Amino acid sequence: MAGPVARGRAYALTVEGASPQEDSLAGRLRLLRNGLGLSQEQLARQLNVSFATVNRWESGHSRASARALAAVAELETAAADGPLTGRTAGPPEAVALRRTWLPAAQSSFVGRERELAELNSMLGRGRLITLTGPGGAGKTRLAIEMAKRWEAEGRGDVLFVPLETVRHPRSVLSAMATMLHLPDQRDVPLLSSLARALASETAPSLVVLDGAEHHQAHVAQVAEHLLRTVPELRVVLTARIVIGVAGEVCWAVPPLDCPPVAAGAADIASCDAVRLFLARVADRQPGLSAADVAPHAVGELCRRLGGLPLAIELIAGWVGTLSIQEILRQHATLVDYDPAGRRRLTDVLAASYDLLEPAQQRALRTLSVFAGTFNLADARAVLGPRAADAVRGLVDASWLVVLRGTEQNRFSMVAAIRMFALARLEAEEEAAEVRGLHARHFARLAADSERGLVGAEASEWTHRMEAAVDDVHAALHWAADTDVELGRATSAALWRWWLVSGRLAIGRSWLDRFLADAAPAGSGENTGASEATGSALSAAALLAAESGDYAEAIERARRAMAIFESLGLADRTAHAATVLGSAQRYLGDQAGARQSWQKALDLRAGAGDRWKEAAALNNLALLEDDNGNFERARELLERALLIKRQIGEARPIAIGLANLAGVLIRGGQWQSAAGALREAARLGAGQPHIMGTVLSNQGHLAGKQRQWKQAVTFFEAAVAAYQIGGHRHDMLEAMTGLGTACHYLGRDEVALEHLRAAEALADEAGAPQRLAEVRAAIAEITEAPAPPGALTARQEEVLGLLADGLTNKQIAARLYLSPGTVERHLATIYAKLGLTGRVEATRYAIDHALTTRGRML
């Protein structure tokens, strides 16, 4: 029989001697598991059977029922036909059935089967559940496991949003929008945008807001709105308090089951608290088995800890250093643990904290300054040269969690531990010094990222910055309160990170904050401003231009240029001139853009900076392309690309190839364009802006070859990439291409929907050239055709001017269009009338009195 297909590859499942119904069920299951990257336990959840059942099927010890075979077949079909929206892992055939936002577990989940069953039932009856309990009760882990089972049962995707690191109540919505890749929309409330996104058919059906007590009132408002406007949505909150949302069902997370005093060894081993303790002991001491630990002593310890998961996990870390009896004897405070107390977790942590050496206590307090995960270099920045010893000691004492990686390990603290340690830090005089060291370390990281994100190690820098996001923001908060000049320099250096990661709105917000007291335009104070202020203005101008705020971009770029010129900083002046030229081009001021970009090129060439000279050549080529001077554009781009290849950095090469491909497409050199796009896609993988350009050009190339279905696919992917990156101006071109492609497929209603959206966006952004192109595309669909042929009035105008002998560039100037738009009109005319080129088109226009001389007035 034919097996499932993944990523266009088919594979067969046949075993000799298999029955027609089963056809080697064992082989099918193994192939299905390998293809989806699932364990037997995970596959069992997908099929709604037990782990033992799947194990028996795969070992050939049991035959499946007809119902089970149908479930397997259904899962095979889902793997074959489902959208590849999740990450792939393992062999090429591996696919993820659904997208997931759930955090990866750092350790195994133990017990809680009764609780999970009860919660599952409650979710079937109600729409809002709040898991309550003190810190360390296991709320988060239980919610994640519940969400995993929700997904495994095919009830939909789950959006998991951790709120502990969200500093401002309004950032709750931003965190959710970021995870869903929702772009900023002017004049559209983020809550409304989020509700519409969650109401779509492909949206998550369950939202988990973890740590809701951090922003109680705002979470309540968000939850109430979403539940009211998205009827099918379910919401789960975890909190230390009742949130107070209408319809909220509060469910107190109970302690883990502990064995009674008189329980036997078998009953002790079966209790969830003991199972968790032994599992964590096995994680730290793989050679240690349950037989090596006195069961009654473990039972007593779990009872004294009240079955609190975090306390159990912390104490399990001491096994191997101390015996169970020693732990019982030396930690008197644990004996007095009160499950009903609100501060007992702090007592548990304090008891362990007191066992640390003074140097370890100081190291723990210092490392609590990290808002996210950190590596050894980060730790060294705040701890000094002995950081490795300190980190090792805290790892051994279970105060730090190790996140193992292929190149380097990272470290983190359990949230409750970090809060405990951070409170200790704030009570010490060292707090101010530690926060300063932390902020300046991440300021240096930000400065290095400006170059690193375009270098040979751009991919590594992307991962590094992603891991450091929370700490970078913490550093900026510190600078805003303590050192504004450092904040300006840091926020300015982050422009490239905010650009490539699609965090344009966040970047602009920080830059606005640090520029709030900068000299306003026309004040005459720019000449006394610092380099940091000029850099922040230049960065703000760039992000404004990429966001479609061209007037603001021009104003800030000019202020930045004035500052840099007064300071004699040629390189910075060239950068600001480049940003200014981009905004001018977007607004249709080609003369201004040419002047700005020529100035940048002259400064780059004068300084001998080959890499930046290539970028300047690339920009001038864009202007030539806009004017239909394809040969000149190609010449400039190839000169720039030669320089980039000599330097050998992937990202600039990818940008150069993508731009060159666009010119080659418009110049009719399709095969060369296809080759350039393949290389650009390989070099620019994972970078939204580059991939958006590549995909958009692939759409144009498919359209040139009249492969409209492929064009639609490419343009849709391009729009999505630009949305992720927040690049509104470039997204307009992809949206226009998508609408045009849908039109040629005969889907005019869908085409107009895309084009009307593009028109509104272009009008809002103040991009006249893009607006003209969009409206020309709309006119092709909406204007009534005029005989002969099926030409629109605009197409007749273009054809008549062509017959009068005007070039594409001259026609564009006469009709206030871009040369590219004129070219697209001519391609449509040739296709509709079955013409091969200008000569036949001219003859046709003369024969049908479509020239301006032959047309009746």
C-alpha cells in the first residue's frame, strides 16, 4: 500500500506475510513515529490508546482493532496532507502535525494523572480555568502537560504565554502578539487585532497565560475580551491568587500525593511525591536506583516537604552529597513546613540558601540579575574571573538549571529561586554595582551586534541576541533611570537587531524614550549634540522608514546628518544619508534620493570602506531599476556583488543577489534570475526581510512565465515574511503581486481583497509610487473592457503611447506611473491580444485607431 507523503516524498510500507487489513502495522507505526519525531508514548496519545498498547503493536504481540487501524490511517493522512507549519526535525520526511508555542520540558513530567483527568473534564465543560497555588506548587508544569494532552488529543493548538518577565501590563498583549507574529497596525487596537487572529480557523484553540498574578487587572481585561469575542476559545490561567474574571473556575493545585506513615515500600514507591523525588535523583545520579535509597526515609522527607514539587526537586539535588538521613537531620526548618502557609516556600529556599558558602550566596544573588538564560561569558561579566567555579558550585547545589547546547551550555534559575535570590540582592549594598555591570555588559553586546549580525557569524549572533532579549531590555530600563547617554548609544546600536528580528515597534519605542529630551529640529542645538544622540536619531529614522513613517524618517535623518557633519564623522554621516535616501525614494523623491545616496557613495569610497561602498552602489542601482534603466542597474549591482563576494559575508551577498534577480527578471533574463534567487534563498534563510525579497521575486518570475498558481504561493509566503519582519513598504509590492496573480487565475474577488488592503496600506504609509501601482492593478480588474479585445481604458492609453513611439520610461512619466507598472501593463496587453512585441502592438494600435493621432476625441 502507499504510505504517507511528506514534503513531496513518498515511501512504501510493505512486509511479507502481513494481512491485507494490517499490512505490517508494526512497520507502519515505526515509520509514522520516525517521520513525525514521536516517541511511543507520544504516538499513543495521538491515537488515544495506552503506551503499552502501542508497544505491543510494534513488537507484534497484539493485533489492532478495525477502529485502531482507522485511527492510524487518519494520522497517516494528517501527516501526508497537513500544512508544514511546525518545525521539522530528524530525517527529511519528518513533519510536525501542528504548530506549537509550548516551551520544551527540561525534565520528565511525573504523576498527576488524576489531576490531569479532572482538568481535562473541566475544560470540556467550561471556558476559563485558573490554576491557583503558592510558588513551587507546580502550576506551570501542570498547565503545560495539560496543554500537551490537549494538542495530542487533536483538540487544537495551544498558545502558551509566560508573563513573569513581562514588566508592564500593556506588554501582555505585545507578548501574545509577538508569539503569533501579528504586525503592528496603526489605529487598530492590539486587543482587537489579537481577537481577530484568535478567531481564525488556524488559530490556537487554547490560550495559557502563565503567572497571571503579575498583571492581575490587565490579564482579567484581556481574558474577558477574548472569551467574549472568540466563542470557541478556551483560556487557562496560572496564578498565586484568584484573578477575578467573570465565569472563572478556580482550581487549587494540590500537593503531590505523599505516602502515609504506615505505608509499605510498594505503596511509598507508587506515590507521586516519591516518584518525582526518585526521578530527579536519577537525573542527577544516573547510576543510583530506587533500591539504593531508603523508601521510608524518602517518604518521611516528602511528607515534611508537604508534597511541594519545587521543594522536592531542590532537596533531591543534595542526594549524592548528603544521605537522606543527613538531610532529615540537618534541615530542621523543613520539618516545620506548613502546606497552608503562603511564605513556606521562602523558608524552604532560605534553608538551602543558608547551606551555601558566603561566596556562593554572593554569586547566587549576583546571577539573579539575569532576566533570561545566560552563558559563562555573561556570568563572568558580573562575577569576575572566578565565574566558572561559582557557576559549577551552584549547578551542583541545584540552584542553577543547565540548558545543554551543542556549542555551549546556558544556565537559568527556576523562577521562584530567582525571585528569592533577587530579593536578597536588592537588600544588599552591592545591588547598584551589580545592575550597572549587567547593563554595561549588554550595552557592549548591543554594540557588537551591529556588526556581528551582518558578518560571517550572523546566524550565531541571531541566536545570541534572541537569548539575550530580556536582559537587553533590563539593561535599557536601567539606563533609562541611571545613564541616559548609555541608553541612547545602546538603543542606537540595536537598530540592526530590531530590523532583522522584526521588532520595529519595540525599537522605535525605546529610541523615542531616549530621544525625548534631544534637541528638536530647527532649534540650532544639533551642533552640540553627542554622537550617541546622532546615532539614535539615525537608527530611529531607519526604523521609521521601514515602518512607513517617511516624513518622520526624513526629519530625523537630516538631524542626524547635521550632528555627524558637525562632529566630522564621515562614516556616520554616510549612514544617515543612506537612511535619508531610502525614505526619499519611498516617497517618490528620486532626485532627493539620488543626491543623498551619491553623497553616501562618495563618503564610502573616500574612506576606502569596500563593504559599505558596495551597499551604496546597491542603493543607486535601485533608482536605475525604478526608472527602467535595467542594464545600468545590473551593472551597478554586479559591481556591488563582486565586492561583497570578495569580502565573503553571507547576508550582504544574499541581499545583492535578491536585488540583482529583480533586475534580471524585469530585463527578461529569467534563467539567470532563477539561479541568483536560489543562491540568495540559501544564504538568507531565516532572515525575514531577505526571504521576503527572494519570495517576492520568485513570484514575479513565476508570473513572467505565466505560472500563476506558483506565483500566488510565492507572493503569499513573501507577504508573511514581510509581516514577520514588519517591513510594510516592501510588503506592498508582494501584496500587489499576489492580487495580480489571483486575477490571472480568475479569482477576481480574492484579488480585489488583496489589492484593496494594499491600497489602504499604501495610502496610510504615504507611498505615492506604490499607491499608483496598486491602483493600476485594481483598474485592470474593475474597469469595464473596451473593444477591440478586452483592454481597459488605461491599457488603451499605454498601447496608444507605445504606438506613438514613446519608451516605457516616457510612458511612465506621461501617465505618472513607474516604468515597472508600464511594463506590467504591456505584458498584460500582449497576453490579451496574442501579440509578440512592440512592432505587432504598434500595428494593432494603428489598425484600431488607438494612437493619440488616430483616436477620436
